[in-house]
Amino acid sequence: MALTFLPLLVLSCLVGVITQYIYQRRKAQEDKAIANHHGCLPAPRLQNQRPWGVDRLEQIFRADAESRLMELFLFHFRQTGSTLEQKFLGTKAYGTIEPANLEAIMSTKFKIYLIIDRNLSTDRAGDGQQGRYVFLDAVAKSSADRAALRGQIINLLAAGRDTTACLLSWTFFLLVRHPQVLAKLREEITTVCGDSGELTRDVLKRLPYLQNVLKETLRLYPSVPVNTRTTVRTTVLPTGGGPDRKSPVLIPKGSAVAFSVYSMHRRPDLYGMDAELFRPERWDEDMPMHKDPTNAKWAYLPFHGGPRICLGMEFALAEAGYVVVRLLQRFPHIKLPQDEKVELVGVEQQVMTLVVSIKQGCRVEIR
């Protein structure tokens, strides 16, 4: 009986291998046809020093342990290019900080890139949750559309709290290290607000330097500094391939495409040679990114863009602006503690979860 079963098992395995080979060959031919049609060329590859990209894994773990993960990603893009390919544990993946590519991912081809999928159901009876308010259940009563339900849950869980808290922390982290900016901001608040106790959205809009401070903080420390998408079918990124790095790049089905807004916001060709510095005045100047319409729209993405742009953008900026103004009005002296360590912008240790935060916290002296 065992001898009879063994040939069948071998035959089944052989058929499976041949089927997989034919599928992969056909898929490769289809991808090649798409690449030829669009004139795609490979993106520069992030070189591995050890087999299977084990050294890449070691770099990531070491950088994370040292709280310098964003610094590592920035180094990779500067070393290799604004769009790159990497092979990690035998699997190809892609990274980009090119505005035109982010436009494709977030806007023109956003349906090709998968964010998250869960088994959402409007029928959740019998799960022991009777008598409790469940946000998903409440939304499901008015919509059975899975995409709408995913969007509502993601917006509630990911966008409501930590992002604004990090924005406020980084804002005061930078202000106390740049006293001239803090003084200028105080002067604007005093001039516009005076002794009035009323602080409305219209008043906040009449504080352009405050808006510049928040913009500059979000440029250097976007609340969600890195993100990723997975292609649901073979597609093309518009730029980043070839020797001149301007040709389209083929992205096969199932590939992960990471993008780092943190790294893109530090590109000198977009923000000037002082892109690493905290200088709110740049937002009143003609920055290099304004010379190209795509860059002007897609080179600054603290709230992402396209159909999935953050719905709470205006509220978050108003909330953060209100808190900054009230704290500066309440405390006439806010400064850096004497024993606080001062480092170059971007060199400080950071904690990376969904958001990027200050490892040592934001220490200030107030009175």
C-alpha cells in the first residue's frame, strides 16, 4: 500500500512544480510585455553585502535598537536613488521618495495598491458584544461596503490621537532649540491676538508664521514618516528607472512598495540646500519644488494625498495651532532646560511605531 502511494505522491509533487513553473513563466512573459510597452527599465538596486540580504535585516534591527531607523532609510535613498529596488530574503521590494511616483500610488493608480483587508461583516450578532457600543457595528448599519468600513476604522484608529500629539511635541522640541523662531512667533501672536480671550479658526488663519512653523515641523517630522503599499496587479511607476533614473519602473503583482515622506521632505532638490534645517521662513520663498507642478503638489505630504488624504487635516492643524497659541499666551517664558542635550535636527533619537516620536520626550522649562 505504501509502495503504491509513493509514486502518486511523487507524481503530484512533480505536477505541482511543473504547474508553478508554467505559471511563473507566463507571468514573467506578461510582465515583460508590459515593461516593453511602457519602456520600463530597472530601478537602481540597494546592494546586499551578504546572501539573502541578511545584512539588511541586521542594519534595520541595529538602527531600531539605536532609535535611528529613519536616519538609515534616509541614508539608503541618498546612497542609491530616489527610487530603488532591494532584494530581501529572496523577495524583491521597492522604495520611492519621488513625487511623481507618490502621485501614482496615492491618486492616479491608487486602486492598484492595497492597504489593508479584513473580514468585516455587518452580521456580528452572537459575539458577546450585546449592550456595548462598537463603532464598526454602528457604521455597518448604514453601509455594507467593505471599502467604506475599512476607511472609517482606519481613520478612527490611526489618525485621531498620536499624530497630533507628536506634532505638538516636535513643535515645542524645535521651538525651544530655535529661540529666534519662538520670539518671532510670540510677536505675531501678541500683534494679532492682543489681550483678546477669543481664539477662533478665523483668528488662527490670520497667523501665517504659526502656520509656517507647523508646516516646517511636519516637513521635518511627518506624523507617519514611512508607509507601504502592495500591488494587487502588475503596474508601473512613472519614473526612477534606467541610468538617468527617469524611465518608468515595472512593479510586478504582489510587490511591496515602501515610501518615506520623512526622506522626501529632506531632499535638497525640493526644499533647498538647507533642507535639513528648521527654517519656517522657507514657506514664504520660492522653493525648488515649485518649479514643477507635480513636485509642487506631491513633494509635501504630511497628510498623504489623493482620495485617501487625511480627512482630519484641517482639524488637526487647527487643534495644534490652538494649543501652541494658548501655551505661549499662558507661559511668557518657555525655553530649553540648561542640562538638555542639543543635537543637529534629525540626529536625535526617535521612536518609530505608526508615528515617529521623540525617544527622550520633549523637555522644556516653563514659568
